[in-house]
Amino acid sequence: MNSVGSLDFPQSFTEKDENTSIPQEYDVVVLGSGEGTKSIAWTLGKQGKRVAVIERKYIGGSCPNIACLPSKNIIHSAKVASYFRRSEEFGITKDNFKIDMQAVRRRKRLMVDGLVDVHLANFKASGAELIIGSARFTGPKTLEIALHNGGIRIVRGEKVIIGVGTHARIDHIPGLPESDPLTHVEALELDHIPKHLLVLGGGYVGLELAQAMRRFGSQVTVIERNGLLAHREDEDVSQALHELCRDEGIELVMSCHVLSVEGKSRQSVKLRVVQGESERILEGTHILAATGRTPNTEGIGLELAGVELTERGYIKVNERLKTTAPDVYAVGDCAGSPQFTHIGYDDFRVVRENLAGHHRVTTGRQVPFCMFTDPELARVGMSEKEAKEKGIAYRLAKIPMAADLRTRTLSETRGFMKALVSKEHDRILGFTAFGVGAGEIMATVQIAMVAQLPYMAVRDAVLTHPTLAEGLVPLFSAVPPQ
Ligand SMILES: Cc1cc2nc3c(=O)[nH]c(=O)nc-3n(C[C@H](O)[C@H](O)[C@H](O)COP(=O)(O)OP(=O)(O)OC[C@H]3O[C@@H](n4cnc5c(N)ncnc54)[C@H](O)[C@@H]3O)c2cc1C
């Protein structure tokens, strides 16, 4: 088993401890086994290239182990809890129910173990060699690996691909590091329900976990430095998120700066905060730090490899994801790409094509996102705010989710969908949905956008009734004529 926290890797992946100072030569050395890097390794391995992949802890990277997939797994358990609370509404009476966080965690761990097994099988089938250990550059395209099971190996690649990812940032607030706050990693491993969780940061990591913990029964306070949640989104989106939090019983403390922290997370903590002109104390039992990410680029000898960093510590790359060192590429979060797994995967495509002598760039690609609160918030393309800032003329269509009849069968009518259509031509500029299944509905619109179809193609399509995607027909029927 490979559960997070109990690393027990198959010996075959670590046995080549040769303690030699002569580098072992590979066609490609890949640092990190996240979304972009593992895809490169599997692809080139299958092509018969000699590929080494170095991973220190999470086989397959953050997404399957400690980020996207485990968080969505826990969020789904919380959704079941919310169904239990609402069960009478669906005609099902219950006497009582109890949340067993150890069982919640067990379900998540089982999923993660299964995913790790799939990754190990993929590495084996691809012929790429997975080396478990922590690596640092000692010179151009040369890495020294402190093997997980002891010993050192040195490898050199004709090409090197870096994908070291990011980790949760702990802000420099007096007392915060000492309070031992949870990050998403520990929050997804909780075996108990926090009595009162103080969430630092109202971004998507903070909000997704805030809602899940609230639904398990925690008292939850979200502390956010901006005046609005999702402040870069349109006002109606921010407003809808505020209403959701209010209705879920999540306390929001907005425009708030934390001055200091006292106590220990998991026991009792006090935050001294300033909101506007006034100072106040917020008390809780646990802190979750969700204020941003730091790239894992420090202390790994990048300077010895000629790989330069940006001011914020991300690896400097061009639009083909080439670093400042010849034959060295970087992908994913550490390369400053938008921090999503699907973008890591697209970075893989960019590098794959460039290694094959073709031309593919990151510039101008679609960057869809979905925040997995319940209901979800999904957007692709332009928001109204962005269109206004750029002076792009648009036509707006907006309908409540209740106009999508499937939502009524589900008793999930909260939210809205809106689309921006160009005033000059009929192409779709952007789509936002805050509602049940928003992420799935968005994919349909995205395909139309990729194909540069006029919005009428979606409006006039015969979509199955009653599906959530069917709601796109009333949405695009509401686009004002040119
Ligand atoms: C709680 C949470 C939820 C998220 N949910 C979503 C979501 O729903 N959808 C989405 O698209 N994105 C989501 N993300 C973002 C997504 O997880 C990341 O964008 C993505 O995993 C980044 O992939 P990566 O390959 O760049 O880095 P990673 O997946 O982090 O891979 C880097 C790997 O390199 C290894 N490594 C680092 N340094 C070394 C070293 N020196 N030696 C050896 N190995 C090393 C690390 O152990 C790690 O396995 C979420 C993130 C978080 C934190």
C-alpha cells in the first residue's frame, strides 16, 4: 500500500543504489511525477527512449495524492452529509446520523492507493524508470538523488524536464508557523471534525474545504483579505458566493488582516486581526492555511544548472516552456503556468510537440477553471469585468439555474448561467456558471468555443431532456439579436 504518510514503495523502484559519482546517462531525465512530467515520461518511455523520473514522495504528483482528487473525494462525502441533513425534503425520514471522519478518510485513502497503483502500472508499462528520492542539480542537466531507501545516485539527461510543483504557503505572521496550522495536506487527513475551523484565505482551496468541514459539522470562519470572495470574478458571482456561505452558516470575515496568532492548531487558537479601523480577536480550535502557493524551486541547485527564476521564484520559461538552460524545459505550477492539473497536462503537449521538432506554445490557450464548492463555479473565456476592461463589445445572456429544468428534479436550483457573445460576430467570448454540474455544462460550451462555432450552433442543437446541458438552449436563446 502507498497511502500518503506511510511511504512503502515497491523495492524494484529504488533498488539501483550504485553509490557512484559517474552520472548515469539517460535520453530524458524528468524531475517530479506530476501531471505534465509523468505524461512526458510515459510518452517518451513508450517511444523507446531511456527515461528516468525522480519523485520524492507523491507518485503521480499532488493531484491524485493530496490535492484535486482527494479534495473532491472528501467534498463528496460532505455532500452526502448535506443530503442526510436535507433528507426529509426528498421524502426520506431518518432518526439520526453520525459522521465518522475515520471512515471518510478511509474512503479517500482507498481511492488514493488505487490511483497510486494505476500510476505504478503505467510507469512499468511505459518503460520509464521511476526513482524514488529527492533530487538537486549539481551541474547542467545533472542531478544528484538522495534515494528514499538510502544512498545516492547521479543521473544526467540529454534533455531535462522540471516539474517540481508548489506547496502551501505559510504567511510570515507572528505566531502562525508556531501554531502548526493545517494545510490542505493535513486537512484531507483529519480523523476528527474540527470544533471551530479558522480558514485563512477565501480562494478555492479555502472555500472548498470550508464548506466541506461545515457540512461535516464544524463551525467555520473564513478570513479573507479582500472585500469580496472571488474578487476577480463578476460582481454577481461574488455576491452568489457570499449568499452561499451565509446559507451554509459559514462566517465570513472580509477585508481582514491577521496581525498575530496565539496557541496551537488542533487545540485552541486566537487570531488578532484588523478589519477596517478596528482590531478584534477570532478564536477557534484549528487553523487552515490556504492563502497561496510557493514554488518548490528553492535549494535544488537550479543556479548550478543555468535555470533562472522569476522574482516570485517560479522557473523562467518562454512560450514553448524552454528554460534559460539549453535542453531544459519546465512544466506545471513551478513554471508559472496557471495552477490547474489540466494546464499541467497541456504543458506536456507543448513540450512533447517541441521535443518532436514541432511548434506549440502556451500563449493564447483556453484556461477554464472550476471551483468545486456545492454548487460549483465554472468559467471559461471572458468575464463581463474582463470584457469591459478590454473594451470588447458583447451581448449578454443570463438565466437562473432554475430555468434549467433538470435542476428542479434535483432540488438544486441555486445559481445562474451567463454567456458573453461578441457584438461583431456570433462567437462565444465567455461562459460562467454557478450551479449544479457547472463544470460539466461548461465543457459543452468550451467545445463550441474551440471550434469557433456561432452561438446559434448550441442554441439550435437538440440536447437531451432533462439534462443539465439542455439548459444551454434557453441560455443561448436569450442572447439579444445583433
Ligand atoms: C487542495 C487543492 C485542490 C486542488 N484542486 C484542483 C482541481 O480540482 N482541479 C485542478 O485542475 N487543479 C487543482 N489543484 C491544483 C493542482 O493540484 C496543481 O495545479 C497540480 O497538481 C500541479 O501539478 P504539477 O505537476 O505542477 O506539480 P505536482 O503535482 O505538485 O508535482 C510535483 C512533484 O514533484 C515532486 N518533487 C518536488 N521537488 C522534488 C525534488 N527536489 N526531488 C524529487 N521530487 C520532487 C513532488 O513530490 C511532486 O510529486 C488543487 C490544488 C490544491 C492544493
